[in-house]
Amino acid sequence: MSETDAVSTARHLLKLREGEQARLQKVADYMCGKHSSVYVPRGARAEYRWLIERARVNILPLVVTVVAQNMYVDGYRPAGSDENAAPWQVWQANRMDARQHGIHRSVLTYGASYAVVMPGKPVPVITPFSPRRMTAVYADSVNDEWPIFGVEDRLENTKDGKRRVVRIYDDQDRYTLVGKVDGSGLKPDEGDWVMNHGLGVCPIVRYVNTQDLDGDGVIGEVEPLFDVQDQLNMTTFNLLMAQQYAAFRQRWVTGMAPPVDDNGNPMEPFRARVDGLFVAEDTDTKFGEFDATDLGGYLKSREASIRHAATISQVPPYHLLGEMVNLSAEALAAARDGLDRKTDERESLCGESHEQLLRLVGLASGDTVSWEDTAAQVVWRDTSARSLAQTVDALGKLVTMLGVPPQELWERVPGVTQTDVERWKKAASEGDAMNRLNGIIEKQMQPPPDASVPVEPTAPAA
């Protein structure tokens, strides 16, 4: 593209981004605790507003965290092999063992995420992006594997302040434009504003939270819980109001004229305190108190809202309520069933994108075999809630009862990484080689049979 075409394309793509940025910003605000406020009447006192600021119980980050902590890619293997493919080395060189969590959290939060692969030295460079910083445009957003264009939009600090940096990706090049913070005055960056990657495809991989065959867009785990979060905040506010004004037992007194100050203004006759006593000299004076407001209804209502959120999000209620008393292994597995099914679906969707990313890494590395290998699969770490003894016992039965080789089951032990498995296999192979060597040495060290000693012939078999 020429400079004019690049600037025109950038403005067009930035305008397409505007439609989704308001929604994404609201999701980000809710994740940070910036929720819609409860109703504030006109002329509300400062105490009223003070309670509003403290009436937020943000459960949305936990909904994302519970699912994200169950998703971890532990390897990438060709079909029929127990060794990682070559692109896995590029994955680790780009610190994707840790950075993959940002991709997963972005997918769960906003419904989508992106990763860009560009040629580099000594290995290709993988860069994850939130949908708030990148948008990809597809001819068919449902069925196309690769986008037509991708636009990266961010603010960059310079010695003169901040500037807008916009990058356009297509199937051959990356174009870098700079402008003012508001996006005006876009122009090619000084120096090499065009980088040729020559991959033949737009080097952007999209991750999605749900598969939508209608092309209406994707949705994350946070957006469906907006109303429930607002209800929870409202109930919490009512609870704080009741605690502030009605939970303390109010006293009343009749038959007594209030005292006055030096100016003749009426004064409060008593000051309620723990170590105080109300005394009146007039025999007609009567004392009493109003009953305190029962807070149990508010607490039950808030618990019901949290359970409703757990039902919608498929997050076990004990994660949100903190209640887990004497649960058996079967009860815990039943409580996690919805979460496990949800995690399996998210791993299936994100796993395909990870495989597409690693194939693209092979292409950027000049590894044609890895690029054309569509059968290789990522390996997800097993994070199921099972005790180590229970898991080892089940794996042992697979070995003894079904004849499964023990080494094929090592990676299924909870907490064991692919590095641990490879080290164990190396130690086992070295042990087998040493045993064979010892057997050969022992055989060679045995004295030859003495020919002077007659050997009794054995009887022929019947």
C-alpha cells in the first residue's frame, strides 16, 4: 500500500473499532469495580453517598479467575509422538508459558483475544493483544481462518508526551502510522514504516470465548452478569443503610420537657452510651425503645444473588460464598461438574487457536513441516480436583488391569509438568541402559565351565 492508502485504511479500520470500544470499556469498568450506581435521591447527604461507595461487592474477577486457573497449555505434540514439536521452543522463548494466561483471561473477560506472529531473530516474535488494543477484520468472520486486515491501536510515551501509534497488518506487510492522541494527523512513522513479513497470510490469530455461527459477535463471562452484579450491590447498600440507621436500638422518652441551653434552645436530654444510665426526676416520665431491624433478610437476599451468579456462570457456589464443609470426593466432583464442562469447552476453542498460532510460528520460522502439520495438538494440564492418592491408584489400575505402559501415564499425575516427564523418561532410559550393561558385565565375569568335570546328560523330554 502507498502512504495515502495506508492512512485511508487505518482511518476506516479505526472507525470500525469505535462500535465495540464502548462495550469493551464497560466490561473493563465492571471488572475494576466501577459499577452502575444505586439510585441517589436529590439532596442526598454525604453519609448516604459514603455508603454508596462502600456498597460494592465485586464478584466478577473471581468468575474469570476460577476458569482461567484451570487452563494451562503444557505442550504441543505431533500426532503419534510424545515429544514436543519444534514450534514449542519458540513458544517458550517468547515466555508464553506465563503470557498465555493473559490470552485466556482476555478471552474470558471480553470474549476475544488476539496474538500476532512476526519473523524475528533468533526466533519469531509472538505478541498477545486484548481486543481493546487490536481488531481483526474477516471476509467471513465465522468460517475464515485468517483475517484480511488487522489494526493495532495504542498510546506510546515519548520524550515530548504521548502519541497515537496505529499498525495495519495484511498478508504481506505491517504498516506503522503515528499521530496525535485523538487520532488526528496520522502519517507514516519515520524510518522503516513498512515491515515485510512475507508470510502470505495476515499474521493474526483470534481467540474466542464462544463459537457463534450467526456472526453476531462473541461475548465473555462478565457481560451476562452485569444485572446480577447491580442487584448484589443494591442489596448490599440496603444492608449498610439498615446497619447504619436501624440496627441500633433507638430509645424514646415521654412526659419530660427537654432541657434548654443558655440561649433557650432545646437540647438532647440524654446521650446513649454503653456505660450510661437514663434517669428522670418526674414520676410521669416513661422510657422505651424501638426494635432493631432484622438484617437476616438482607443477608439471605445477597446470598441468593450470589447463588444466581454462580448458576449463570457455572462457577461452583463454594468459590463465591466460601462455604465448603465436609464435602466428600463425590460431592466435590458433582459441584465442579458444570465448571469442568465449561473449562473443557473453553480449552477446545482456545486450543484450536493455540494450534493455529504454533503452525504460524512454524511458517515464520521457515519450518514447512510444522506449518503443514494440521494434526498436531496442544496438551492441556490436568487441573481436576482429585487427591494425589486417588489419582495414582486409578493410574496404577490402568497399568495392572489394562496393560497401559506406565511411562504413558506420568503426565497425568497432578502437578507434574512436561519438563518433569521428560526428565523421568531420560532417567528411566539411562537406568535401563545401565541395567543392560550390568547384565553383560556379570555374564562376562562368570567363569567358563570346567571341561574336566563330566556333565551328566539330561534325559530327553517325554
